[in-house]
Amino acid sequence: EIVMTQSPATLSVSPGERATLSCRASQSISSNLAWYQQKPGQAPRLLIYGASTRATGIPARFSGSGSGTEFTLTISSLQSEDFAVYYCQQYNNWPYTFGQGTKLEIK
Amino acid sequence: EVQLVESGGGLVEPGGSLRLSCAASGFTFSSYYMHWVRQAPGKGLVWVSRINSDGGSTTYADSVKGRFTISRDNAKNTLYLQMNTLRAEDTAVYYCARDRGLNLGTFDIWGQGTMVTVSS
């Protein structure tokens, strides 16, 4: 099973600033990586797939990069609605696995 | 509106059974692979099971293999998860999720989730 490790566990950033979240895979997953956003009491929402392709309706301030084992989600200018938990997920191998999440909180 | 609505969760004793349902609307259900993903209280997301578009192929996480069965009724636009021999560690919110296409591996539409609590 591929282990996905996200860092940091919690990130404190001020509105309007840039946030950078990291995700590492225990073995190469090519570009088969997705990012999800989850707010309290809500279902996750797909943000990015293919490591860098934004899903339908996702604002351009969200961008993804990386391949192989190292990936990054960048939020260029944080809005109040962006404070949430973010998960990465690999879909290169069965079983599909998620990272443990990064909580993005207001500084 | 594209929508998934789960039902069937509740409190069940260890060793018991429960069947979850997920009603789909607003899209051609029979054209998509579907998944179940769960989230224990305060924890992260865990993929549980997948079914192909016609129901002929299924895949399970090792933790539920032999105990859970995923199925679908394309005529009723409904996905199911039959859960048997439930354990305390199965306690979680269960989400049904639509694959972005035919086994693309990412989940673009999610239901609101249904809570399953396994406890005596």
C-alpha cells in the first residue's frame, strides 16, 4: 500500500497570503494525485487531479504541482472560505490512499 | 442538479449488519464507476470499495474484504453497501462518491455522508 504523508499537519496563514501544502508518496505515483478540500461537517470537494489540473469550478488561486513522489498545493491569496482541511490522494495503485490531511487555519 | 444522497446509517451492535444506499440524480448513473469512502470521527479519509459502471467488477480495501459488498441498481440509479460482521473500527461517516469517469480514480461528486456507529 502506498503511504501518503502530508506536511505540515497544521498551517497558520493570514488572509491574503500564500499557502503551500506538501504531500509525499512512499513510492512513485507519476502524476496520479488529487487534492480535496473539506470543511467541518461537509463532504470533501475535489480541487485538483492529475497533480495540476483544476476540477470544474475551482478558482485559479488553487494550483497543484509535482510528479513522482513530491507534490505541492498552492493557494495564492487566501480567502476566508479557504480555511479548511486539505487531503491529497493517490490513484496510481490499489488501494487508493489519502494523506492524513493538513489543517489550514487563520493566523 | 448533480446529487448523491446516502441513507441507511445508524447504530448497530458489533457483529451486526447494515445496508447503506446512495441515490443518484442529475447525471447518467450507469455511465460512471462509483465508490464508498469512509471517515472515522476526527480522522482522515479512507477508500472502502469501488464498483464499475455495470456492476460486474468490484474492488475492496483489505479491511472490509469478505465483510462488505458493494452493488448497484442502474435502473433505480442507486448504489449500495451491504456491511456484515460489523466491528467497532467500522464506525465512521460513509460517503458515496462518483468517479470522474470510467475508473479515473478521483471523486468529483460526493454525498453528504451517513453515520454508522458500531457499539454495544
